[in-house]
Amino acid sequence: MKILIIGNGGREHAIGWKIKQDNPEAELFFSRGNGGTEQIGINLSLDTVEELADFAEEEEIDMTFVGPEDWLMKGVVDTFQERNLTIFGPGKEAALLEGSKEFAKDFMLKYGVKTAKYKTFNNYTEANEYAKEQKYPLVIKADGLAAGKGVVICYDKFEAEKALDEMLNQKVFGAAGNHVVIEEFLEGFETSILSIFNGNEITPFISAKDHKKIGEGETGLNTGGMGVIAPNPYFTEEHFKAFEKDILAPTLKGLITENLSFAGIIFFGLMITKDGVYLLEYNMRMGDPETQAVLPLLKNNLTDVLFAALKGESVELRWRDQHSVCVVVASGGYPLNYETGFKITGTDKVTCPCFVAGAHLKEDSLYTSGGRVLNIVGTGDTLEQARTIAYDNVKKINFDYGYFRHDIGKI
């Protein structure tokens, strides 16, 4: 079995790791991959959709898995399908549910998906006048893909004015900020739920809790994620039933009605408030680092699940009755300015899953190459046990200016 995985982060390493755990004989290819994926497969340097499709055709790849959202918006799935190549992920139109917040919010409104009230603008003056009249805090989002940085919580009209000016006038997010969504602020706690869509039904994964801020106690700047725990201990069975009724069911109806069927992942970013469960956003791919926390708890053979979904067959997911804690070890200075090129030591002493996010391999040693460098994942019968295993192994890792939060999973 030959599998091509598109992407170069910890998520792609975790997907490859799980496939190798389930199918040791599988041949894995990563484009572009990293120092971790190079240890379980072959890294490629393919830069266009056509190059990826040519490689899949020439090598007779059995399935391609798309990791990052930007490749979905480039239409990689559409091109592969036109060439009768097996690929897991949504086409460009369905990917707009992540690629355009305006498109996603209009979809939610049309099909009765429970979400925050909102309005969209492409004109700074009109947006600013509207924002002045709103209740604060207020959330302002760049419409397009902004590497997870296009969402600003504004606590007064001056912060809103600054955010709108940066997005609509200064174009700090480029074309992603040509339109903005202004929506009400929801107070509560967030939950991430990955799911698998087979074109007919959506099967949710266990819940997860992301830690977005760089500082302990959820302080400081937003990041791509500094850690994850699964399942989310605050997310109850009652919350799950509300999610199924108010979010999952109407989403499924909308996808089928709009003829947006595909075999792929839908990530539901939820906010649980005193007034119920709301959808913050869709992602149309695996979350990072949620994937790294969730996959080690999955009992199923992942490739069996993916191929079943591609055939439109029902999928029954089975989970270990355990907890996981994923701790991200980052470069000092992230998410702002940071240096790379530092040698990493101690990974050979780690006794739990260690996924490479931003490091390359040189002469059998790993060197830092990104902001988020490693994902260390502890699993255990209790959350505290998983947490202890994760942090005991984090302490074995060393590289110059390495940084991690000490409170991931602390309840």
C-alpha cells in the first residue's frame, strides 16, 4: 500500500505514524514532510497541484491524504478526481466552509446551524460605523485564510477601529481581509470535535480541548496551538447531544442539499455557553495539534476508516478508554520572531509519541526549523497520568531557547 500525505507539520507526522502503527508494510510519501516524517517515509519536494497529481499517477499511489487547508483551496482534490486518483478531502467548493468565513456563516444561517449573530462588510467606513453601535467584547474576523491569525477579540470601539483598519485598509492579511465578518462575542469554553464525512453521514471523533495562547493560564498572543487534551473533561454527554441536534444534523442537511458531498474531515470548533452549544467555525481538515492528541486514542485501523469513507460506507469509530495530553515545545519568541537551526537532543530517550512539527533532519540529528518544533503526547488511564507522562518526556528534550507551557491539561 502506497500513501501520499500532503503537508509538513506535526499533524502529518501523526497521521503517518498512525498509518505505520496499523500497517507496518505501508509505503509513505510526504510532500514536503519534515525531519520526523523522513524517519517513517520518503520526503518529496512537490510544489504544485500538477506535480502532486503526476507523482500519484506515476507511483500508483493508493490514496492521497491532504493535511493543510491551503492545498484544499488550491483545488488539489478536484484535480486528483478529474484524473481518477484517490484522494481524501473536500473539493474546492466545500473547502470554502473553511476558506471563507462569510461563506461559512451564510451556510450556517441558511441551514439553522446554531452560531453567533454576525454581519459582513467590505467597506471600512460602513464596518466601523456598525462596530461603534455594538455591544463589547466583539469579534472581528478576516474572511479568508490567515494562518489562524485573522480573528481579533475587541474589547472597545477603539480596538475594533484598529482591527478593521488593519484588515480592510492596511491589508495586513492580504486578500483574506477584503471582507470581514463582525460577530457577537460568545462567553464559555471551547471544544474541538473532528469528524469523518463519507458523503452521506458525519461520524464525530472524541472531543478535544485546545490551548491557543502562548502564555500559561491562557494569556498572551494567539498561536497555532500550544497543547491539547482529549477527551475534553468539560464537554458532557448533554453538550454532545446539543451538538448533534443544533450543529451536526443541520450541517449534514446543508452539505447534501448543496451537493457538497465528499470523503474527508470536518472539524467543528465549538463554544459551549450558558445558552447552549454554538459553532464558531468549520475547518475542513484535521486540526493541528488536535490530531496529535486524538489519533493515539483511536483503536481503528486508520486506513480502513479512510477507505471506507471513500466508498461511502458507514464508519464506526472505537476509542481507548484513556486520556491524552499533547504538549507543544516551541522556539523561544514564537509566535513572533524566533531563531531556528538549533540542534535538538533527547528525542531518543522519549518513551511516548513524539511528533515533529518544525524540525529537519541533518546527519541523523534534528534541528529546529519552525515556531512549533515538537509535540509530545502522553496517554494514560487518567488525565493526570497522561499529563505526568507527557511532561516527564518533555523534560528529556533540549534545544536552545526551547519553550513550552507547564499547564497543559491542568484542570
